[in-house]
Amino acid sequence: MSALTRRRLLGAALASAVTIGLAACGSDDDSSTGGGTAAAQSVSDADVEAALQAGGNLTVWAWEPTLTKVVAEFQKKYPKVKVNLANVGTSADQYTALQNAFQAGSGIPDVAQIEYYALPQFALQKNLKDLNAFGAASLKDQYNTGPWNSVNSGGGIYGLPMDSGPMALFYNKEVFDKYKVEVPKTWTEFLEAARTIHKADPKVYIANDTGDAGFVTSMIWQAGGKPYTVDGENVGINFADAGTQEFVKVWQTLISEKLLAPITSWSDQWFQGLANGSIASLATGAWMPANFVTSAASGSGKWRAAELPQYTAGGTASAENGGSSLAITEKAAASTLAYGFLKYANQGDGVKIRVDNGAFPATSATLNDPNWLNTEFDYFGGQKANEVFAKSAQGVVSGWTYLPVQVYSNSVFNDTVGKAYVSNTTLTDGLKAWQDQTLNYAKDQGFTVK
Amino acid sequence: MTTMVTAAQAPETDEAPTRRGKNPRTKKSIVLTLLTGIVLIYSLLPLVWLLINSTKTQDGLFTSFGLWFDDGPFAFFSNIADTLTYNDGIFLRWLGNTLLYVVIGAGGATFLAVLAGYGLAKFDFVGKKAVFAIVIGAVAVPGTALAVPTFLMFAKLGLTNTPWAVIIPSLITPFGLYLMWTFAAEAVPTEILEAARVDGSGEFRTFFRIVLPLLAPGIVTVLLFSMVATWNNYFLPLIMLRDPDWYPLTLGLNAWNAQAATAGGEAIFNLVITGSLLTIIPLLAAFLLLQRYWQSGLAAGSVKE
């Protein structure tokens, strides 16, 4: 309860901060954001290396747990650099802090962890450095297409991908075997499996869902939907598109037939459900295994990973869920040094340190590394789960984009679409309300709404 | 007849006042007992829950009934040890921070409230009415509403992300000031002050030697109130502080709680629960030890003698 009120409070604080931030942005030269021309490289690799050797202080705001080890190794390699790594809050909490700092114009970190869905918002407010100035465009081939596209916005590169979340279906094999249910290959089969399992034991559900903006957008993404259109300051949303309808058809049935456990993800009950088998599957990003191990330890050995069910039988479509980048703030005092850290953490030695500690990579070298692919997961009964994830990473549907007001939009998801999960409102009506409320907000922010 | 009636009635009227005087203390009301019982259970249940669950391991928390002990290992002491040592003992650092904020913030707030309350109660000066209006107005404004403007102001001063950003706003308690004001007006007779002046005592001497002891119950009340407010302060530090090294316990525990909900995050709910238990013990102790004072402080001024 208290967490909910706090969230709302922060959401409100964030919303007001964003209003002011973007109002200031509107007075800037409008053409620069929509131009699409990449800025020329002004800092060479040699400059970056020199800055690393010369040393200095770096403030990094991130909640990613593996970064602690990366920072330690980084400081060992470049002893003159002192990194102050601060966890100022997870996800939305940190965005509030960032927004406040940008607004106040002081206390801004050099480097910040920003999830892909939030990156366009900070980029468009001109709070982040365009990494083209450091020649980041040459790193394109080092990353998998999904995460790389996510850090690109209107011709600028606003961060280096840190991790990614190609989706997979995690399922409790014990439960599936007990009720003799095949692992679903399509969402239609998933629906059938949901009915069978819940009918056999009313306490067991195939999945939980009380409304999760990130999940819904990922599901639409996989279905090939492209509801969001962004062109510079022109913004459009259309939840009536074919892909969205595919998702609505499946999920509305699950909701109407009460086949989803009314448990919110990341809540205590959720961890409990994953551990005791009352939540039988989970479609989410490939970063999940590390969480399984620490948060639902008693499910060990029972779970497996499978490819995401498809909308079209025989397809290989997938989507990203979650994942984040490291970005350099526009006002960073030591931006060249900061870029050196970004490269170390997200492209250089840091990648291996993070992957060894359970993070899911965004770099193509790791995704193709036979050693990594052959890793056997005890939690998944010795399964080589990375093979599943790597395949999913290849199947991520291209062309997806988030809105430059996505952080706000996701914060009002539960007030709009969320109603469909708990009342007679249909998903279609909920999505319509979400669309309207988001577009109104975008209009207030000075965007041209189509 | 008339005399008989009077005689028969007399003892009744005699008895009535004494009965009315005794009743509230002797007669038991089942409804009241029941209601108090419910309130007692309601207030103790979270504490009981906290105590029970601080004996469970992370895994035990999710596999056992919430209001009873689990069959797993009794992890109370290992939980305490883990809480104090997790992440290089950051919990102790947070505890130290909270103590710092309470001692300087709440202590300073009480000191200022006592000074100002006494001054406003016992001295006449121009603008007293305006001060009264401002203080009363300030009582009505919730601190949460001021947090964001305060943040922007402190950012301009370069004070955000320093302990001062938490301490300075904590120094101001309009409610404490108002409480001290009304308390001082009642508890310090003007005659004593006049006598002291006649005997040649200076204003500071009078304040420290005569007034302070008279104000003791009021001071303890204000101290307790501001201590609780500072100890539990969440929103202000949340906005002001970025560096976990300066977090108070409230923010620190929240950070621990939130760390499970992220990719690769380690769930340490057992430490969050044990940490919460450790966090409330000093407050409980303060209340129990100072109970005597603050009850009399609260009641003061409620009866006109």
C-alpha cells in the first residue's frame, strides 16, 4: 500500500518536473531534434585513452548490481580515475532524481543508467550527450540489433547498450508435467494450456498479470504492432493497429476467463508463486535467471526456458523486455572520461565481468560465444538456456520505437489499461484511454500530435 | 406525608454525587474493554508480525504462514548479523546517519522551539500577532508540499546531497514551537520571572536556571515529537540525498527492498524485515523511557486552573 502511494507521489513529482523540463526544450531550435543528421566526431579514441590515463572523478548513477565489480576492475586498470557509483533508486525512482537534478541544473551525474524505454525522453529533452561526437557510430556492429536500435533516436546515439532482454517463456516443468500440458508454441496453445492448468487446480495459474506497461508494449512489439510513431516533435499513437489487436485478442480472453493470477509482478506473493508452483510460467526478458536464483531459490531445478509462444505458428518473432543503457549527461564535467568508462563497462572488459555475474549481454560477440552458449543452468535443470535466449535475440522484430513521453505514459498505465484487469472495462477501451491520456500529455509538452 | 417523602428522598440525593464520582473508575464496560482490546491487537499485530518474520530466512519467508514461525532454521541471530554486515556494514552507517540527523536536527529543533516559544509567551514586542499568524499558518502546511521547493532552493545553494539538506529543514517545527508557546504561557508564572528580575537575575540566567526546569515536560514532548518525525523522515531525504553513504535508515531499507525488483537484483527481504525491527527499537525505547514526561506534557494546558 505504502509503496503504491509513494510511487504515485513520485509519479506526480516526476510529471511536474518533466513539464518544466520540456517547456524549456520547446523554446530551443526545433529542427535540430528531427534533423536526423549525425553530428561529426570531435573526440578521437586517442583522446579518450589520454583522458583515462590522466584520470579524474566520475559520478555514475546506476542500480545494476554487477557494476560494482566493473567499477572495481576499472579503477584497477586506470588507477587515476575515481568512480563514485551511487544507487539513487531503481528505474522510475532514479528518473525522478535525474529529472530533479536536470531541472535544478546541479548535482547532475556524469553517467546514468537509463532503460531503453526511457531513453528517448531524456534524449529529446537534450539532457544527454550525442555519442556521435565520440565516434560511437563505429560500434554499431559490436551490438545486437535490438539494443543498438534502442539507443538510437532521431539520428543521435544517446547511450551504449548495457544489457538486453530478449523475451523467453520461463515455465515450471514440474507443473506442466503434472497436468500433462505441452509447452505452448503459439499463444493459442498458451490459452489452451492456461485453461487446462487452471481447471485441474483452481489455485494454479499459467501466469500472473495485473497490468504491466512494459509487458504489454513488449507483447505488441512481438505481434508486429507499431502503435507509436515518432518523427522529431511529431508523435502519434494508434492502438487500433493489427499487431495490437493480435495481442488484445489473446490477452482479453485470458482476462475474461480469469486465467491469470491476480498477483502483481515483483510483489512478495509473486516471488512466493514462482517458488511454490502456483504461477506456472512467465514470459519476460532473458535477464530473469539471475533473479530466479536469488529470489525464488526453492524453484530451482523445476524451471525451464522456452522460446516465446508465437502469434503465427512456426514463426520466430520476439521482442525486447527491459534492458538498459549507460548514457552521458549533457552537463557532464568529464564527458571524455565518461565515454572511456562507458566503453569499458559496455563494450570492453566490463562485459565479461557482468556476464560472469549473471547479467544478460547486449554485445553480439558474447551472444555468439560458444562458451557462453554452452553454459548449463542448474536452476533450469542443467538446460543450456542461453541458446534459447540468443535465438530470441535474433528474432526481435525491428522497427519498434518508444515514445518520448514513455516514462509518464507508463506511470498512468494502471489508471487506464489497468482497469481492464480488475473490472468490466475491456482491454480495447483501456488502451484507448491510455492513448488519449498520453497524447493529451504529449500535447501539453509541446509535441505535435497526429 | 411531606416529611416522609423528603426523608425517603434525602439519602438518594445524598448518594447520587458520590456514585457519579466513583463510577468511571470502578464500573467495567464490556464494550469499552472490547474496543480497547481490538485497538491493542491492531497496534501490536504489525510488531508481532515483524518479530516472527525476523526469525525466517529469505526462502522461509515465502514458504511459511506469515503470522507464525516456519519449520526452517531459526535465523534471527544470523539475520541480525547479516543485516549489520551486508554490503560492508552499510546498515550501521545508515544508523549513524539517522542518529546524526536526530541529534542535530531534532535536538536543534527542540532547542529553537523552546527559545522561541518562551520568548513569544512571556515577552511583548511589535509584530507578535504576525508571528502568531505565520506559525499557525505554517502548522497547516505539510512538509511534503514544501519538499520540492526546498530542494530547488538548496540546489541553488549547493547544499543538496549533503547532510545539511536533511538537517536544516528538520530544524524547523512550527508545531513544536506552538506547543512550547502554549506550554510556556501556562507553566511559567509571570510572577516568578518578575521576582527573578527584581532579585537582579539576568534574562539568560533566569531562562536557564528557572524557566528550563519548569518547561521540562513540554521540552520532552516536543523532543519526542521531533525525534519521531526526524527518525521516520522519508520524503525529504529521498528528494535531497543521492549518495547512499548519507542515507538515513528509512531510505536505506527502501533501497534494500527495491533491489529485488530489478534485473539480476538480489532479494534480501529477510534483511529488510530484520533491519526494520532494529530501526524501531531505539524509538520504542525512547517512548517507554520518556513516557512519564510526555504524558504530563500533553495534558498541560488542557485544564485551566
